Amino acid sequence: MTKIGVLASGRGSNFRALCEAAKRGGFDGKIIVLVADQPGAGALEIAREFGVEALTMSPGDFPSREAHEEGIAKALEERGVELVCLAGYMRIVGAPMLKRFFGRMLNIHPALLPCFPGLHGQKQAVAHGVKVSGATVHFVDADCDAGPIIIQAPVPVEEGDTADTLAARILKEEHRIYPEAVKLFCEGRLKITGRRVQILPARASGGAKK
């Protein structure tokens, strides 16, 4: 069973989706720890609800950004975390995390990458007048929302959509495809080759091949 750690900054709706999937046996993994970088993050309450260890590690409690990330990475390693899931984590991951978890760290983004990376993907989609937006699960690398893509789900942009109405429909797809991507990882069915992720037949052990 894959040991999973989650990083979150806000309300934690994707974290809840992962917890619910784990509870119903949607993937062969156990969420063992949540790390929040904001003491008021809603994800902390969700962790308590599901009996997941919850840590608050605020940047202001560390002398530098690198020290903050080193502290998070150390906490995850001490607990034997094998997969890290970013769930509304509003920080760009740096060298300390990438050094330890590259190929074992996933993120969910509310757009069809590589379009509209960064903040407010839904607002960008509406402003650009695209006809289709969606959600993307990808591996995390050194660039913002630029890692190899695992799963994408299209969501039509309807006439009269606002950023909020589009976001609500995209969120439903996020909650569906994130647990699916975690399931594939736990089954060892993800092979990274350059920028491409190949989905392999099921095998016994988890992880991502490189």
C-alpha cells in the first residue's frame, strides 16, 4: 500500500476527494499526513474528519523559503511518504522537494495544460474566449504547471460562463480524475519518458517508471 502525503493551502476540496477515494478503496494507498502552509486552511479540518495526521508548517516559522521546504520534505520522509499530492498548494515547489520526490509528486490544475498555467486558470479561459477548458493532473517538475501530463478532462465553456460557474464544473472533473491518477501511480502504471506519460498494464508494485 502506497503511503501518501498531501500538501494544501486552502479549503481542501481535492484533498477531501482523495480522502473519500481512499476510504472507499478507490486506490491502493493510504493518506498518512497532510501538510498545510496556512494555519487557517480548511484542509486541516478535513484531515481531522478523516483521521489523517495534520501538520501546519507556515513559511514565517522558517528563516528562508528553502528552509521551509526542507522542513516539509523532512517531515514527509520521516513518515515514509512514497507519493506526494499537491491539492491546492499555492507555492512553486523547489529543489528540496524535487530532489527527494521527483517522479513521485502529482498536482491538479484547473485548465487543459499547457494552456493557462499559474493562478486563475478558469478566469484566463473565460477571458480568452476558449470553447473548451478542463482539468489536468501532471507530475511536478521545476517549472510552474509544466510537468508531464497524466490525465486531462475537457469541460466545455458555455455561453455566459463566468470564472466561478466554469470553475464549479471543472472542480467536478478534478475530483474525478485526481483519484484516478493516484490509482494509476499506486498500481505502478505510469512511465515517464521525456515529456510523455505512458499508462502501462497493471503490475505488482507502485511508483512511476522513468
